[in-house]
Amino acid sequence: MSPATDRDTVERLLRDVPDFPEPGIRFWDLTPVLADAEGLAATTRLLSAPAAAGVDAEVDVVVGIEARGFLLGAAVAQALGLGIVPVRKQGKLPAVAASRSYDLEYGSATLELPADVLAPGARVLLVDDVLATGGTAGAASELVEQCGARVVAFSVVLELPALHGRDRLGERAVHAVLER
Ligand code: AMP
């Protein structure tokens, strides 16, 4: 499938939910995209594109951000023939390499990177579903870099440009499949 056809597929299946999880938040739900075989295949192809075709070409490992980044990241890792490292919410990992707190579009949180799985110097493709304020992706990027690895690109299904998430990512390359 061409990237344009794949994007049409994702757009058709993407669902927005008003006032969730709080009044005034428009929540973008990828569940119907992931539940559909062609939706998952199209999303995986599009998210894999920076590593397969561009940015730096060379990626050693995928890092997926809890929780939808795990689903997407694992699919991308399989497509690229790579492994996946999870960035988890605080308190889930038995051994932690680095920890970072950050602000969300709604609320705040702490993310942690597991110990002993990300090699120093590793070239990382970071994957998540939505780029909103950029707090999550920024914190995850800093965790990766704190461990001596490098974020080659951040690949995301949906960017909300009004929230200026890219500003929190500095010079790091951002590959967004769709914008809303
Ligand atoms: P942020 O740190 O503000 O960029 O938020 C990104 C994270 O929060 C992602 O992991 C998303 O899953 C989630 N998120 C934030 N805003 C939304 C939204 N409007 N719709 C769906 N998910 C969102």
C-alpha cells in the first residue's frame, strides 16, 4: 500500500471522544485502528517509515512508551527486525536505569527506563500514539539519552500541533503520521 492509502486507512478508523478523560479534553482513540488488521498493518508501515526510509536509516532498537506505545512499538520492532524496550510508568519495573517526572496535557507522571537493556550508543526509534504537549516524549527522550543512547527519531501516529509538543523535543526528529 502507498503511504497515502495507509494514512487514509488510519484516518478512517481513528475515533475522537469529546470530554475524556476530563471535560474539555478531546481524546484520540486508536483502539479501532489497532483492532482492524489493515489498520494495524497500515499504522505499522507508516510508523516504521523513518527508520526504513529516511531520517538516519540506522536504528538499533525501538523504545515504546506505556501503554499504547507498547502495542505500536512492538509491531514496529517486528517490522524492522529489532527488539523493543519499554518506558514504563513509575513503580512497574524491578530494576530502573533512570527516572523522570513531567507534565501531561492533563495531570503529571513519572516515567522509568529498565536497567541493563539499552546499550550505550544504541540508536533508538521512539514510538508512541499521540504527541500532545510533548512532556511524555520529552521525558522518554531524556531517559534514553541519560542512559547514553541516542533518539534517532520519534515516530507518532497523531500530532496535536496546537499544543506545540515539538518544542519540548528540541532538535530531535519527529515523524507524525497525522495531525489534528
Ligand atoms: P503529552 O505528554 O502531553 O504529549 O501527552 C502524550 C501522552 O498522553 C501520549 O502517551 C498519549 O497517549 C496521551 N494523550 C495526551 N493527550 C491525548 C489526547 N488528546 N488523546 C489521546 N491521548 C492523549
